Amino acid sequence: MTLITTLFFMVVTVLAIAPHLGPSVVGAHKGGGGGYLYPQFYDHSCPRAQEIVKSVVAQAVAKETRMAASLLRLHFHDCFVKGCDASLLLDSSGTIISEKRSNPNRNSARGFEVLDAVKSALEKECPGTVSCADIIALAARDSTVLAGGPSWEVPLGRRDSRGASLSGSNNDIPAPNNTLPTIITKFKLQGLDLVDLVALSGSHTIGFSRCTSFRQRLYNQTGNGLPDSTLDPSYAAQLRTGCPRSGGDQNIFPLDPASPAHFDNNYFKNIIYSKGLLNSDEVLFSKSLKTMELVKLYAQNNDLFFQQFAISMVKMGNISPLTGEKGEIRKHCRKINTY
Ligand code: HEM
Ligand SMILES: *[C@@H]1O[C@H](CO)[C@@H](O)[C@H](O)[C@H]1NC(C)=O
Ligand SMILES: *[C@@H]1O[C@H](CO)[C@@H](O)[C@H](O)[C@H]1NC(C)=O
């Protein structure tokens, strides 16, 4: 073959293979402002930024292991509402109604003080430079690593919103009792596919859920007065002792009782044994052949889970970022700048 035809076939091969590789693993992604996110964004403007985030997050997780899970979840709840723009971090004030009041976040989302501490350390080092949205993305990565999970390079350069959306937070973040088709649709609206859904749900390998988030499964799943048939009966009985029919809403239970503080693929093994805690976990196995196959795959192959988790986290982190002249770099993550 001539050089030209060889090159031609190489290009055709890459194009043919690329879709099967799933999401792009390239570090730069187009943003909402026509700009791009890339890992080196702060290399000149704030060279120690990543190191500072990591050190504050590590201190917080050393104090309380669960904080790794809580910080990871904040990135998800930020990105699914108007993109990864730190809208989640704004407190109510003036015309802003905080997303912290939404159904998914109220009495549940936590870790805001840790992000405040990161921000204040970064403002001392390089004022007005590192966005709150990037801090959340870095904290989610560092938390995953601290819990024993995979690492990845975080594309950076997101800017912060000047508003929040309570309705977006209520509607766009999946609820634990949503049907699988509804959950799939909510992911699709963010540009995330079935592979991303199953891999990212693997976050439930760490952290806790409140009784109120899964009680329905224990007592009256379909309105016939019976527990969820896809929940292991002895596990259900055990859960009922701490999660009564009424009261105890805020009692907490590990999402992955096998290893609650360790980021691993036990979450997928639990699901196969009908021991997924949330309805949204178990439906991945019981309501679709495609997602079931992925659950089995990740249960069998931890490396594959870690690889895909990293890819899907980058993809989630790229949801509609504000770049260029859009948004701002907040001075405090809880409030928009005043000029
Ligand atoms: C697939 C749809 C999802 C649903 C329905 C869902 C729902 C939930 C619920 C109900 C809880 C317990 C909250 C509480 O009771 O206080 C929870 C916890 C958690 N979620 Fe999800 N989640 C989903 C996807 C994700 C994704 C994509 C991530 C991260 C990438 C994530 C990370 C976490 C973490 C780490 C926790 C534990 C938080 C802590 O201990 O503070 N979840 N999730
Ligand atoms: C899901 O849970 C919410 C809040 O507890 C409840 O209002 C709603 O009726 C539940 N939906 C279904 C389909 O069970
Ligand atoms: C189960 O839920 C249905 C519909 O929400 C309700 O009519 C019924 O009384 C409940 N049964 C029990 C035993 O709580």
C-alpha cells in the first residue's frame, strides 16, 4: 500500500472504532461560551490550585470518611442543573432561591463548608482566579481517589453562574423512586448514555442514604402493601428495624454495606444479589437487559468499572460549562459577586 492509502485506512479505522470507545477521552471539550475546558487551565494563573484543593479535601476526609461521598455527589447535583456552574452552592439571597432547598438536596446534600474552606485557601493564593465550579469538579475527583477509586485529569476553566434554579434541581436530578425509563431520560437530557448511567451509579459504592429515600421499598412498593420483590427479604427485614413505617426519616444507612467507605465494585455485586439499597440502583439490574449486562460486567471487572467511571465523570463534568466571558469567578461560593 502507498503511504496515502495506508493513512486513509488508518483514519477510516479510527472513525469506525471511535464510537465503540464510548465518550471522548480527549482533555479539551467545547464549552457553553465557545471556549474549551482543559486540565492545564490554571498552570500559569494559579499553579498550586490543584494541590491546594487536594490538601483541604484530604483534611476533611481524614476527619470524616463520609465527606468523600458527599463531595462526589455535589458535583453530580451541580452538573445536572444548568450545567457544571456551581449554581448548587449559592445560598438564597435577593432574587436567588437556593437549590439547597430542593427535594434532592434538602436535609441531604452536604460538604458545603469544605468547599468554602477550599475557596478561601485559593482566594489567599490567587484571588479571583479559580472558579467554584472547578473546585467542585476537582473535589469530586480527589474524593474518589481518597476513597480508593480511580483518578483522572479534570478539564478546567468552568466559570460560575450568577443564578440558581430550584425547579431545575427538583426536576432534572433523578429521584430514587423514578422508573428506569425516567432515569434514562434524565441522563439523556444531559448528554449521558446508558453506559454513563450505570458507571456513574457506581458512586453508590460509598456514602449513605436516609431512610426516607428507600422506605417505600420496605413496606408498600407498588401500593399493594408489600415490600419490593426485587429486594432481598432478609436485608429488607434488617433495614426495617432502623427505618420504621413512620418516623426515623433521617436515619442513615450505607449505600454499600459491604464496604461503605471504600470505592470499589461491590455496589454492582450487591445489586446482583438483590441488595441494592435504592430502587434506582436495583432497576439497573431488573428492568433492562442492556443495563443488566453492564451491571454484571462491572461486578466482574473492577478495572473496567474504574476506567469507565473516570471517562463518564469527565463527560458529566463537561455538561454545559460557562466559559469565556460568560458567568464570573465568584469570590465566595455561596454568593454572586457585587460590583
Ligand atoms: C442514577 C440516578 C441517581 C439517583 C436516583 C440517586 C439518588 C441518591 C439518593 C436518594 C441518595 C441518598 C440521599 C439521602 O437520602 O440523603 C444518594 C446518595 C449518593 N449519591 Fe446518588 N443518585 C443517582 C446518581 C448518582 C451519581 C451520578 C452520583 C455521582 C456521580 C451519585 C453519588 C452519590 C453519593 C456519593 C451518595 C452518598 C452521599 C453521602 O453520603 O453524603 N449518585 N443518591
Ligand atoms: C416517589 O416518592 C415521592 C416522595 O416520597 C412521592 O411523593 C411519590 O409519590 C413517589 N412516586 C412513586 C411513583 O411512587
Ligand atoms: C399502600 O399504598 C396504597 C396506595 O398508595 C394505599 O392505598 C394503601 O393503603 C397502602 N397500604 C399499606 C398497607 O400501607
